[in-house]
Amino acid sequence: MTETPRSSIPDRLRSPLDRRLKSWETLLLAVAIAIFVVNSFTSPYFLNVWNLSDMTFNFTEKAMIAFAMALLIIAGEIDLSVASIIALASTAMGAAVQVGVGTPGLVLIGLGVGLLCGAFNGVLVTRMGLPSIVVTIGTMSLFRGISYIVLGDQAYRGYPSDFAFFGQGYVFWVISFEFVLFACLAIIYYVLLHKTNFGRAVYAIGNNPVGAEFSGIRVARVKFILFLLTGLMSGVAAICLTSRLASTRPSIAVGWELEIVTMVVLGGVNILGGSGSTPGVVIAAFVMGLVTFGLGLLNVPGIVMSIVIGALLIGVIALPRLWQTWRLQAAKR
Amino acid sequence: MKRRTFTSLVAGMSLAASLMGTSAMAQDNMRIALVVKALGIGFFEAAAEGAEEAAAELGNVEIIYTGPTDTTAEGQIEVINSLIAQGVDAIAISANDPDAVSPALQRAMQRGITVISWDSGVNEEGRQMHLNPSSTPLIGNTILKLAADHMPDGGQVAILSASATATNQNAWIAAAEEVLPNYPGIELVATVYGDDLSDKSYREAQGLMASYPDLKAIIAPTTVGILASCQAVSDAGKIGQVNVTGLGLPSEMAGCVESGATKSFAIWNPIDLGYSATMIAHALASGAATAEPGAEIPTGRMGSVTLDDTNTAAMSDPFTYDASNIDQFKDIF
């Protein structure tokens, strides 16, 4: 099939197996396995279940938000305020602790603030028709700004001891609560995006919002729900992170929005919308976790680590394109 | 199909190649990790230099100098997790957040790792002891002594502080006033506040020279104030008449020392701090000393430190910088 000109119709479609083997997810998985193998050789400490369990904390919280962010980006929108929502939700929980609210109340507050922030973004984007990148750059400063006004250079502490379970607890042996939550959310988002009408609507909106509107999809409503989901996931991540740190400062989770977007794009989601998958994001989360942890074990400075992540992102995206161009040119000759 | 799989492997391996290069280190060395707020800060590079000096003196000690790219607690936690995974013998940390890193450090201690904090402390649950570069009485005495050293016949001195509500400065000034009787002939005529603003500090210094024509020294226990005072004295042409001293950064003060407006000033010496932290970590990890209130821990060429009720110790008097050593330190911090 390599010799056929592009314009001609192939005799038969590519087989499902062929398609799967050539997919983005396969490429990423191969990268993940390669990094895993290399890590096992370069550091004697890598292949240890407890260490691998510790590693998962590097990405679980970010990945939870990345799942929802992937849907939002597929639908052609973006939310850059997620890290600031974490800060605000965490601040609200911290303030609640000071007046004696227990763990169930704290969870509700964390989720509630996340939802409210998501709704705020959603209303500004869908009702007022503002571009999401502008809106969420604004709310990024707004939400964290509120945290800074409330806390200044102070910190909230004194979280109840059972609250520690979310970020520091283990469900079974080395399997942390955060990892179980990450896995459950991965399945939920897989079903939502790939097996429901809602998921198909998300793709349709990303590919052609006007066409989607005329096909009877309530575009504004779907987008609003996606902002709500992203806010909610930020609330979930805020609960886990606050529990793991056992304290709140306004600088909590600074810079996470870019790491989350990186994770989504590395996972094969088109930054312009329209395509992408949940499994891709799951594997991308592992790739980023494995790289940072592997380099950490070798005590590679953080600056070099950022460079590697950047190179990884460009490399994984550019190489298949270069390969394709090269093959097309070879076919022409 | 095969070719594509090969591409993915190449992609993975080219990335992996950057991970290679370091092999497993000798196991019989004691490994002490010096964790700093962020890499690439002169103050901490100098501390690492001190740590290496201590390691060379002790023998069989390997220093792992590490830290995140930016000054975040989350970044430090990832570093701590990787150090736990490597099973280092001791962690000496200058924390970005006294509370957020505490759960991770507690886990390190549970796994048998000695944990101390230095420079910026961790809350009491998260470390075995904390090493302060100096203490309030030592600083109060030093700033007064620096002025008195160059006033053999006594005379008038004035203090130019940060804001009237600055906790640190107020404590240091109170400590200085307490030891004032030990310096006969020295008269403290005024304490003014420049609010750590260059222009306001400059005007306050001008005001002091106008109000007290016989003023012999301005003591500014703040890096902004000392620099502004030095400028004001130079501009007024009173170099040699009014000596500016206090706490400053060598990099900023080099010009003042050169012009003679400042004969000497003080600040903690990061090299000594890294050296002492390493000595203490080694003593605790090897079992030569125990971290308990009242314990005296030897710190090599720096003498020894004594722990107070909160297992906190002060290293020494602030280090004095003058024309003889300013060139050595001005490039460091």
C-alpha cells in the first residue's frame, strides 16, 4: 500500500490491527516501555515496588485534571485556571478546618469550590461568548489572587488526621488511594469520551462547532458541562494535594496548568481540537512520571529535567510527522 | 508496519540516551543529600561548596546536592521522594514551606533516614533538628560591634531599619539595645525606618546626617537600608566621617566597601552553613550524636552547636565581610 498515490481510493481499508499498531498510543506506549527499561538499567533503585508506588504521586493529581482538560481541548476550548482553582479550593478547605469542619465537610467544600470556579469559567465562555484562553488567563490570576488575599504569607494547617488518607493513604499494600482514584477516573473518562453520545458530541464540536450546532447538538451546554467537569477535577486534585501536603499556602500547585496541558498534548490530543483519546493521556501521564522519577533517581538537576520533558514533547510530536514526510518524498521518487 | 514500530523504538531510545551516563555509586559511602530551595542560586551553590569541604574532611561521605527548578514545595517533595527511593543516609534541607514538605520528610524518617533542616526550617514533626545560621542575640551584638570597632573614641550611632513592624529587625534592634552598655562611649541617638524601600531609606539616611552632624555610624540591619545609606553617605561626601554598617549582601556591598563608605558589614556565611549542616547530618546519621534538647553536636572547624527545647541550634555570629574578603564573596551571593 506504500506505492499508491494519496488521491486514489485504496482497495480496502486498513485492518483494525494495523490501525492499532500504527496509532499514537502504540508509539507512546513504546516510549514508556523504553523509558522503563532504561530506568531499570541506569538506577539500582528503580525496580522496587515502594519506589514505583512513590513515583505515581508525581503524576496522579495532574492526570486527574488532564482527563477533563483533554475533553475540553478536544472540544476546542482550554482552561488555564486549573492550578489556581486548586489554590482556591485548598484555601477554602483550610479556612473550613479553622472553624472545625470535619473530613466529609472538607471534601464537599473542595468539590463545591471546584464546581463553582468551573461554572464561573463556563458562564463567561458560553454565555458571554468570550474566548476561553482569555477568560481562564484572567481567572488564573483571580482565583489565586483570592487565596493570596486570604492567606498572605500565612498557611492553614491542622487538617484532621483521617483527611490524610486521600493523599497519603494506601488502599491495598503499595496501591495508594490516589492511584486507585486515578485508575477509576481513567475508566470513567474513557467510557464518557469513547462510548457515549456526549463523547461524540465533544468530538463533533471540536471538529466543527457550527456544524455541530446545526446537527442539533447543544454546543454551549456541552461546553459548559466540560468546564464544570474540569473545575470538579481540579477540586478532586485539590483534596488529594492538600491532604498530601497537610497544609495550604497560596503558592500551592503553582505552574501545574502548563504541566497538565503538556500531558494532554503529549497524549496525542490535538491542541486545536477535534481529536485525541483518553488512553493516550493515561500513557502520557506515565511517561512524564517515569521520566521525572528516573532522572530524579540519577539526581539530574530540575532544569535538565524540564529540558528533557520539552524535548520529549517536541520529539514525540515531530518524529512521526518527519517520518511521514520522508516516506511521501521517498514514494514520489 | 515494522518500520513504524522501529521508529517508535528510536524515539524512545534517543530520549533514553540522555538518561545514560551515570552508573551506580559505591554503596559503602555515607550519602548525605543537601536539598536546597532551588538550584542555580548563588547562596546555595556556596552552601554546597561548604558541604563538599565537610565531606572531604570526614572522608567516605558523598554529597548529593539537589533541589527543584523553582522554589516550590511540590518540587521539593518530588526530590525528597527520589532521595527516599535511593535510600540516602541523611537529608539536610532548606525548605520552601515549613509544613508542606513535612509529611514527605516524616516518611523519610520512618524509613530510617536522618533528616535535619537548615537556613529555612521545617516544622518540628518533619525534622530531627534545625540549624539557624545565627540567633537574635548574636546578630544584635554583631551589628553593634561592627560599628564600635571603628569608633575607638566612642560617639553617636543611629539605626536605619526596615519597617516599624518588621519582626526580625525589631528583635535584632532590641537585642542590640540590650548589649549597648557593654560598649561604653557609644550613644544610640535615633532609630528610623526606611520601610525597605530604596528611596525612603535614602531620605531617612540623609535626614539622620542632617539632624546629627556628629554622627559616626549608621547601622542598617537590612540589605536595602544598608545599600541606600551607603549611597546617601557617598553622595553627601561624608565617606570616612560616617561609617555605614549592618547586614548586607556581598554582591551588592562590594562597591561600598571599595569606596570606603562601609568599613565592614555582616551576614551569614553560606559556606559555613553548608559545612555545619553536613557535619551535623553526619554526626546524627552515624549515631555519634543524638538530636535531643540540650545535646551538643560537634561541627568540625566551626566548633559545636547546642540544641534548645525545640531541637533548634544557632551556628555562630554572622560572618564579617570587609576589604580583605569581599572580592572572594561578591560573586557568590
